Amino acid sequence: MIDPPKPKILSADGIVAPLRYVTFRRIWLASLLSNLGILIQGVGAAWAMTQMTTSAGEVALVQTALMLPVMLISMPAGAIADMHDRRLVALVSLTVSLAGASALTTIACLDLITPDLLLAVCLVIGSGMALMAPAWQSSVSEQVPAEALPSAIALNGISRNIAQSVGPAIGGVVVAAAGAVAAFALNALLYLPLMVALFQWQRISEPTRLPPEKLSRAIISGVRYISNSPSIKIVLIRTIVTEVIGGAILALMPLVVRDLLHAGVQTYGIMLSAFGLGAVIGALSITEVRKRMSGEAAIRACALSLGGAIAAVALSREPMLTAAALVLAGAVWIITRVLFNIGVQLSAPRWVAGRSLAAYQAAGSGGFAVGSWGWGLLTDSAGVKMALLISAAVMLVSPLLGLWLRMPRIRARCEDTEVLANPEVRLPLTDRSGPLVVELEYRVAQETARGFHNIMQEVQLSRQRNGAYGWSIARDIADPELWTERYHYPTWLDYLRQRSRRTSSERALDHQAEAFHIGPGPVRIRRMLERPFGSVRWKENVPDYPASEVLPDD
């Protein structure tokens, strides 16, 4: 349920507009504390690893351990977020991370910590956060209206990066004063406010007339939707490339401080704070960037700026110069991430929002995890400076990817239309009856045949996004004006699901195709059971089921 705004005069598209809504504001403030705790723990874990090993690869693996679960379990997590109450999913996820943080604190207190054990517990904490991320991010649209959604997404980025601007410095002070165990304990405590805020959220679930999907089918539905959505695929590919290349600057930061600046944990915290400060500046600028630049132009400018900042960090031996470069890097890093995030959220309808965001999280975190590991290995053989210079060079040429994979235009969110009524049925069907074959007959003037064929290629992706398979379009050789579209659904229930998932843009696409129809009547639609052995009498003297009778599922 979206709370009514307080009577304050704020711009509808201003960055602070979502804070008018009580539920969002409460969860946002609590998430700020949670993000603060996670980053304090990250400082403790990274520094603890540098004290236990001299291997650059193992130091970089701390980031990999925290991010890898997002890549591995994000799609199931997204499916769970779409299938169940997102508030409860987030609470369960926080409980997992709290258990991991508490275990890490206990192990560190008993002085039983080892590199392998540290990585294992970081995996548990990362798994909880990976399970929570899709539920949390996809629920933002339930806390604010559509016009405030881009600002709310940016504010979530600001929450993390406000924490990043001060969290590492606090973490450095905590680790220096009381050791890594204090950082681990503080993280565990800072999960609690977010759990309380989620408990207070009185979420109202929208009823559905269809039973929920099973987890395996929900995952397949999400993958199918994304694979047939060109705009989401482009964003995911660009996200992976950016995270793999740019991840070097964060993954190697402890080694930059230790080997290039020859400093300690306090300087490490300051450098991460500089990056976080830049990220806050970038997030506050996102509204202005979107007004002045297209998505593709902004991504290219950010890539060039990030490449220059990474090169400056590699060449600098002065903490002030390194910090200045990190402010720039943090600003363009968060702008890039927010633009990718907005692109995914506004391209996916509500029914698949969790799975789409899960794919985005998997792409980003997976790319960062793999990149961190790869840059760590390269650093072991070539050194920190050379690894960062290679990262900078590759980042500077990455805008060329836009020549083939141009960022899609960011439009208003794709929302569901009204649920269509069930079609007339005179055969007794169950949810599992199928496969179902759908045929549509169009009559198209020969001079407009090319335009009709082109629009039908987009219709194909629309059908397949919502569960159809075996799609084809055929033209009658004896009657060239007659075109037949044909596609299948696995079961009757799958067909009913897609009738409740059609978005306004997909309905508009159908209308464009129907506009080519010149027949005396409307487009003819047939719905047929492909293997109807269950709908016929098995003996001559057995009566047919009446049309009103529903057969049992089992």
C-alpha cells in the first residue's frame, strides 16, 4: 500500500520526492543503517584477510564471496519475490544475513578465524543479501507512485553510498581501535532497524484468480521473458561489461593503499569514503543527467570518466590525488548503476519485476565477482599498477560497445492492463489440459504485406515473453492476402496466465498488427487442444462430459 504524501511542496520529479511517503522513508532510513553495517564489516573482513595472507587473489576473493551468491541464487530469489509476500521474503533474508554476521562475530571472538572460514561466512551473509535484493528493490514500486519511482531508485543508491562515504572511515576507526571482531558485531546490530521497519510495513497483497506458479516454472517464465526482451538484454550485457572492467578499482583498493600509497587501515577507510562521497554526488545529480543526456550518451561519458579515474589511481602516489580520482570514479560509477537499474525496472511489468531485477543483480554482482577474481590474479603476476592501467585502457574503449548494443530509451514503466475475460469454452478442461494451439487469421492487402510482416516480428517476441512457444507466421499461397499466426501454450493454465499479463505496450502492438487487417469481420481466432484424447469418449456408450463440468487435476 502506498502511503498518502504529507502536505509539503516538493517537485514531483525531485530526488527527495519519494521521502514524502512514510513507508518508503522508514525503510530507506533503516536500510541506510544496514548499508552502513555491511560496509563496516567489509572493511573488517578485507583488512582481516590482509593480516592473514599476502596473496592478492585471496584479498580480492573477499569481494567475490560477498557478491558471488547474487549471481548464483538471484533468479530463484527473484522468482520467490514475485511469488510470495515481498515483505516476508525480505525479513527471512535479513534473518539469514543476521545469523551469518552473528556467527562471524562469535568465530572472531574465539580467535578461530581463518581465510577459508572468513570466505565461507561471507558467502552466507552474501546469500542472505542476494535473497533480499530482488524483494526489496521490486517492492519500491509498491511504496511510491510511478512518477516517483526513478527518484526512489536513485535514493536507494544514495542510501548505500552515503553509508559508503562514512562507513569505511568508521570501519577503519573501529578496526583500529577494537579489531575486526567489533566491526562484525556492529554489522549484526545494524540489521535490526531494517527488520523493525519491514515489520511495520502494512503491505496489502493484490488478489489473483489463478494459483501461484511453482518455483521451477516461475524461474523459467522469468528467463523466457528476459530472453525475449531486447531492451533488458542490452542493459544486462552492458552491466556485465562495466562491472567486470570497473570492478578492479574496488577489488584492489586494499592493495592500492598498502602497495601504492604505503598506508594503513585508516587511509583505506578514507579512500573508500572518497569513493562513496563521489557516489552520493553522482546519485544527487542523476535527475539532471537524465534531463540533459540520453541514456547512451550518459553511459559513454561515465565510461570515459571512469577510465581516466582508474588510470589516475594507478599512477598516483599521493593520497589527496588518489582520493580526488576516487570521488570522480564514485560519481560516474553510481550514475551508471542507477541508469542501468532504472532501465530494467521500467522495462519490466510488475508480475516479473523481481525476476528482472534479479537478473540485473546477477549480471552486476556476477560481473563484479568474476572481475575481482580476474584482476586479483593479474595483480599477482603483473602488480597493482599494471592491473589498474589495463582496466583503465579497456574501460576507455568500452563505449564502442554502444555501436552494436545501444542503450534503450527510458520510458514510463510498463504496467499491466486489465485482466482479460476467459474465452468461451465448450470442452471440459483442467489447468493441465494441453498443449493449447492458438491461430489468428489476418487478411492483409498485398501492398502492405512487408509492413505487416515486420510488425509481426515484434509480436513474436511479445507472445514468447508471455509463455508462447512454436510461434510461426504463414501466408496462403493460393490466397496471398490470407496470413495465419500460430503459437502454442503448454497448458490451459499457462494460456490463462498470459491473458492476465498483457501490458499496455503489448496490447498496443496487437492493435498495430490488427490495423493491417482488411477483412469484412474482425481477426479470426481459434483456440484448439492439440492432443484432445482426454476430451473424447473412450467407449461408444460412455457419455461426453457436459461443458460445465470441470475434470479433476489428478
